[in-house]
Amino acid sequence: MCACSGMGRAMVIAARPWLRLLLGLAAAAGVLQVRGQRTPSITGFISIDCGLPEQGGYVDAATKIPYTSDAGFTDAGSNRDVSAEYMDPRMPRTHLNVRSFPDTARGCYTLPSLTPGSKYLVRATFRYGNYDGLNKLPAFDLYLGVNFWRTVNVSKVDAAVVAEAIAVIPDDSVQVCLVNVGSGTPFISALALRPLENSLYPQANATQALVLIDRRSLGDTGVLPIRYPDDPYDRAWVPWSDPEVWTDISTTEKVRETIGNLRFHVPSAVMQTAIIASNDSRNQTIDFSWDVEPNHAYPVPGCIGILYVAELQILASNDVREFNVIANGKKNKLPYTLEYLVADAISNREPHHGYNQYN
């Protein structure tokens, strides 16, 4: 039998001084609120609604995280609201306005009061919403400090593009910069920074960072991403359920962590749902695939994949759930077995290189 609570993937790209960027995707298993759980601290969180008037701070309705104006973080650009036709009150408030940078080649935010040498998650969100009335979808480059992060390609007027990186920041501040490449005016909707424990994501270090491709919570977890306070680091776990391909399973019991899972500290709320193969044959498989796109800065990216697994079912005394992980035809040396209600994480320590598609 084969079961998977979650999965992830990341791409590696070369770097300047302190940072090699890895584009990464991560996913996991499920979501149920654990009652009696203390709300984790938001000390060190920076949450910016870009384009918000200077005195317009508020508390986000879903996460209860306070958001502030970007007035104290940048001295360039101008505030704009998205067009009226894209003013959907059901959307996050950060999606209703932007800061655009029409008059500069490089518009930067400075995120202060960091601990040098510490690990942080940095997330930027972009929703165009035809804020300029031109109805022209832009593309521009994004930098974290002096290092290329990714190209932001806006492909839909009303869809959000999210860029996320996990990096060791060497100084007591870091700049996030939007660079005009001649394909439209750069803009940004929201910018967030979250401190991480330095033991998390060991693949991210002083010379290499992780850049998110995707992060998924597998199984029937509803329609909204799992975020803070279920995840104390405010990572967004996007639901992924496909009953035509997999069978969803879940538990109301808390799933505890192993030492292996502590490298990524996936919360119980994510691990309480999972998927198993739908067929009854002995050759059961769960298949994932994703593309890795080279870019002008890093033509040969590498990839990190992370699977989060846990046994959520009480098996018959003579049954064993055992499975192999096969990546692009290469099988792990030994099959994996799972403990009941114990989370574990499976990942490659060094990035895979040389593939444009992973299976």
C-alpha cells in the first residue's frame, strides 16, 4: 500500500555572493484545526499591504495578522487601486490596491530589524487588476538583495502571482527590488517577511536559498490555503484533492513529528489529511509531475523535492504500508514504512540538475 500526506519540489539556480537560489515546491497532507492549541507568536513578522494609504493599517480577517502601509519601507512609486470591475470584496484586502513604479528602472523595499545570519521566508504577491487602465499584462524581474529571485510574468488580469523564497539573510536588513525589463511597469500588491528557525530547511544556507514552485496540502482540506495560526510560520499550503485519481483519508487525531519532519516542521493541521492510491492492484502508484523553467539568469536550475508522509489509518495486524519513491526513474535504496500518527519528511539533500520535467 502507498500513502502520501504531502509533497514538495524546488529548483536550484546559481548565485552571487551569498545566495544560490533554488526554485522549490512543497506539499503536504491535510488540514484540521487542533483545539486547545496556543496561538503562535507573530514577533518579527513584517506584513505590508503595498499601495495602502499611510494610515490605513488593518488586521487580516482570515489570519488575524496586522498589515501596515508600505509608506515606511519605500520612497519610490505611487499608490493605485485596481479597476472597479476587479474590486471583489471576497478577495484578500491586499489584492485591491498596488504600488507601481512607472518612473524608475528599479523600485526597492527595505525590510529592517533583521538578525544577521538568520533564516527568513520572504513572500511577494502581485495582482494586476488593470490598475492602470491599460489592460496590458506586464513582466519584470524580482531581486532579493543583489540576487535575482525570479521573473514575474502576469498572465491573467485578475489572478495573483506569488513569489516566495527561503533564504539566510546576512545583514540586519534586506531589499526586495522590482526591475523594469522593458515589458511593462513593475507593481506589487503585498510583501511579507517571516522569521524561521535556522534548523528548518537545511538545503537553504549561506550560499543557497529555496525559491518556491508550489506547496500543496493533499487530501480534502477545503478550499482555502492552510496558513497562520495553523502554520506558525505563515506558509500557505494550497489544497489539492482529486477524487478521480486518488482516495482521500483523514484523522481527527493530532499527528506528532519525528526528527526528520522537524527539518521542515509541518504542522499537524496539514498532516491530518492525506491521499492513497485509488486502485486495488498490488502495483499501486501515486504520480506527480512538474516542469522547471530555466530563466535568463539561471539556465541550468536544480530541484529539491519534499514529500510529507504519515500513517493515518489503523492497519490490520498482518498489514504493512510500504512504498518506494522513484524520481525520474531513480529509485530510493530502501522502501519506506510509516508509523501511525507520526509525520516524516522525505527529500533530496542536494539539488537534482539537468531536467526540465520531473516525475
